[in-house]
Amino acid sequence: MTVSEENYIKVIYHLSLVSPKGINTNAIAGMIDTKASSVTDMLKKLSDKELVSYQKYQGVTLTEKGFYLAKMIVRKHRLWEVFLVNKLHFTWDEVHEIAEELEHIQSEKLMNRLDEFLGFPAFDPHGDPIPNKNGEMVTIDKILLSEADLNLEYVCVGVKNSSVEFLQYLDKQKISLGSNIKVLSKEEFDASLTIELNLKTLTISHKIAENLFIKIQ
Amino acid sequence: MTVSEENYIKVIYHLSLVSPKGINTNAIAGMIDTKASSVTDMLKKLSDKELVSYQKYQGVTLTEKGFYLAKMIVRKHRLWEVFLVNKLHFTWDEVHEIAEELEHIQSEKLMNRLDEFLGFPAFDPHGDPIPNKNGEMVTIDKILLSEADLNLEYVCVGVKNSSVEFLQYLDKQKISLGSNIKVLSKEEFDASLTIELNLKTLTISHKIAENLFIKIQ
DNA sequence: ATAAATATTTAGTTTTGTCTAAAAATATTT
DNA sequence: AAATATTTTTAGACAAAACTAAATATTTAT
């Protein structure tokens, strides 16, 4: 597997989680920052390797083999992120770019040893689940903060958007994984929320609320 | 810098340490397992980037810039090896191949953090010195076991050959970095040595002796 | 010092992953 | 349902890094 092939597999995987039908050529091109024609070329190659099922003009889906491979790449990415944050004290907004490189290192033994070294973490620093060596991962009943009921006790468990800007905004507001959140009120006009965060009151926009995952209790 | 360019720079660096004059095209080809014509192509490219000084037919030397870059690649390789052995419990014969991949990860901050995490090690698991962030590294007065004087107390400080076969041979004989070695006698016919190793007597061939670094005391 | 052997470079080709421009298929609008 | 718009694919080209085969330098041997 080349780095390029792995990046396509990974992008198809992430798109598949959002829309479970065939993934469009253009959607892939948008994520990888390449042209649709290049995507078509690569889909043929991945299809020859039986990593995707591809019918001309009908989009693409991962095969069993491709799906497992994608999860192994995601596993590597997220384990490296945990390493960078927990062991090397990087902040959660610094690790994505480095992990994008590290996820292509080819050694299953390395990842299993790293997994053990880190204590078999179930989630990465952004709250995303880490597949184990068999590709299995835990699922939690998380919802977006924008969908929260008023006056219930929630806890922040993840971010939908992992951009540097968003993560640094959360740091500034002292919002982190594990923060306790209660929605006190919702503004009709702009859907902004007034929330209680770790005993302090704070107003956040709808755009922030729809990028934060929470769960009850 | 591409992975390929970095591999050329690294090989030229290692060859330079052995023979300090211009490095031959063929010597590079032999180390990289490629053809001389491919080397010529790459030398032109590296010369354009001012990483090497290259005169047709006259061999190549690293520029200041290329030399520093080479040391940073070596630094990465050796720090990752320390990580793999000290933190993930790999054996010294398993780490070279993985480090060959990891050495191309591009993040100075990552390496400086890893360096700190490992306690700023001065040597890798094979006894090779690790350049610091400025490219400086310690030198020790090491000699080959094949050049040792009789009946002096030496300590094993490194291996010249890091092949899996050699390292596993050393494991089998319980020879490791830090082992105490005294040469009891040398056979005229084949230059084999009878040595005292950690209080036991052992016979080793000349080929082994000329791949083990030792120092006095 | 010339001939033979070796080393290096040049020229032209291949593969991978990309691109542009044009053609073809599908989707949307009227 | 036809016309228009959008999406996707094809065809042909390019750059990087390798290759082969031929040409040219350099080194070694006679």
C-alpha cells in the first residue's frame, strides 16, 4: 500500500460513516484536494486490489478488506495522537498533522506495542473511538450539544470538528473532554445557547454547539 | 525533502564518515540498491538544492546544509530506536527497519519532545552516538575488538554491523553493550580470539571481533 | 603511452500519481 | 420529455524516481 492509496481508503471510510451509500468521486476529490479525474484513476486501482467495489458513475464502497484496512489506518492515527498528547505533552490542536504522517508507518507489531504502552486507550484526544487490533471499537450514545435538552446534566465527550481554530476556541473557553455542561436556555433567533460550564455561565453560538459531542450524566 | 532524497543524503553521510574524500556514484548505488545512472540523476537534483557539491566524474561531498540535514535524519533514526527498545521493549535486532520509516517523519518539535521524553540519550541501542538538536554528538575512544591488546579490561560499547544475524549471534553468546571483555589469547592461524566475557571463557572468530567496538576499562 | 578495464553519464523509457481538456453519462429544470 | 447543468470518465500529458543500453571519462595494466 502506498501513502496515496491509504489516504483514499481512509477518506472513503470517513465519508462512508456519514452517508452509507456509494461515495461520489467529487466528494472524495474535495476531501483529498485533488481532481475528480485523479480520483477515478485511483478508484480503478483500488478496485483491482479488491479494496473497494466500484461501478462506473455509481460511486464506490469499501469491501470487507478495504474496511478493515481503513480501520487499521484510523487505529494508527488515533493511537499516535494519544501518544503525542499523553506522553509527549502536545496539545490536542497540534497532533492531527503529525499523526497524518505517522499513520502510514507499516508495522502491526509497533502499533500493538504502542497500544499496550498507552494502556489500550478506547478514545483519542478528540473523543473519537480507537479500533482495537481486530477493528472493533466502542460506541457511545453521544449527541450534538445543539440537540441537547434544557436543564439536563451532560458531559462533553468529543468534537465533531478537529480544526486548530475550533480546538483553540474550546481551550480559551475552558471547554474540554469531561467538562460538565447544562443548557440553561436557547435563543430562538440565532439558536445560540446559554450553558452552565463547570459552574460558570457562558454563551456559545449554534456553530459551536453543533460541533461538540455530549452525553447524558 | 522526499524520502528518496533523504535516503541519498543519509547514505552519502555514512560513506563520508568512512572515506572523507568524494563519494563514488557506484558506492552510493551499492548502498541504496539502485543503479549508478539513477544515482547520477539524484546527485544533480541534490546539487541543485545545494545539499551536495557535485562535479561530474569526481564524486560528491555534502555541503554544510546537507551535512546538518544528514545528522538530523540520523538523529531521528537513533532516537526512534531508543524509543522502540526502551519504551516499547523491542529487541536491538528488530528496530532498524521500523526506524528506517520513522526517520522520515517531518516534525522537529516531535523529535525534540521525544528526545526529552527519552531523557536525552547520547547513544542508540547499538552504541551509535545520537546528534543533539544542533547536530553535535559525543565521540568516544572506541576500537575494534580485533585490535584489542591481550589481558586488558575492556567494555563493549557498540557494534559496527547492525544486521539481524550478527545481533542475534551476540544475544546467543550473551554479549551486549556494557559486557566486560578481556582477550586471553589470539590464534595466529585464523585470528580467532579466546576472550573472557563476564567471567566466562569464549572463543570468537575474527569476523565477529572486527564488528564489535570496545573501549578500555 | 597506449590499450583494456572500470566507472560514470547521457538518452530514452517506465511507473505512479497527478493534471487539463474533451467526451460521455447522469441529474435537474423547464 | 427535451434541454440544460452537473458529474464522471477518458485521453493524453507531465514530473519524480527509477530503469536499460549506449556513449563517454577515468583508471589500471601492459
